[in-house]
Amino acid sequence: MVASCYILFSKSLNKFYIGATQTSVMQRLEKHNKHSYGSHQYTARANDWEVFLILETKNYSHAIRIERKIKAMKSKTFIKNLKKYPELQIKLIKQTST
């Protein structure tokens, strides 16, 4: 099974959400938009989340390390650059592989 770190974007909030999953990102997206994770969760603030970027990994622990690294950057610019520059994605995956 492939794990993924994924980034969602909400136009209404102009915000990103970063997560990791062992299941289908599209299934996760549907659950986020339906507020299946509870009304007090971050993604419950909107129902227009769209997939911005998916980074596939070999295992879930690697996906979590990528998620934490992106969150630690605390930067919309970094997230946008991840999509804009594929070499940045490769570098991030290599940095978090161990």
C-alpha cells in the first residue's frame, strides 16, 4: 500500500491543510468536505477543499515526516513552490527519507 502526504486548499478560507494518509487521498478529501472528522476540526471550517498536491511515499511514517517538515516551514510560499518546482519535492522527499 502506498502512503501519501497531501496538501488541500480552500478558496473560501485562502488556507492550506497538510495531512498524511494510508488510504486514497480522494477518499480523504471527500471526508474533509463532508466534515466526517468532526465539526471542531480545522477542515470543518470549509467544504470547498481541493487537492493542491500529493506526495507519494513508500510508507506511512515517511508521509508523516514530510507532513511535519512542511508544517514546520509555516510558509504558504514554500507550499506553492513545492507545486511549482518539482525538484523541491524531490529534495524534500530525500531529506525526510531516513
